[in-house]
Amino acid sequence: MDPEILMDGISAEIVAALSAMRQAKSTEERLKQSEIVKNLCESLGVFLNLIEPLPLLDDDDDDQPIPF
């Protein structure tokens, strides 16, 4: 599956869960929705951490210093 589609879907679910949390009347409902939002945000964070730029290493450049 396309990661971009998954990220868009998770983002839409976060917005829907936040809306449901806003409309919740009891504290139990709000707690449930807040746990859903937390789990969805953690799931989205997995994708965002994967797309961090990684340095490309080439085996032929062993003599070169690592640029930091």
C-alpha cells in the first residue's frame, strides 16, 4: 500500500477522533477518544520518522570523513 495514502487516512482519522472528542459528553467518552487520538498520532509518527533524511553511505568512500 502507498505510504502517502496511509498517512492521509490516518490524518483524516485523527481529525474525526478530535471532532468526536469535542462532542463527547462524559469523561469516559473523552478518555476513549483521547486514547484513539494518541494511538493514531503514534502511528502517524512511525511514518514521519521513516521519511527523515538518511545519509547515503557509499562503500567506496571509506577514506572520506563523515559529514556532520
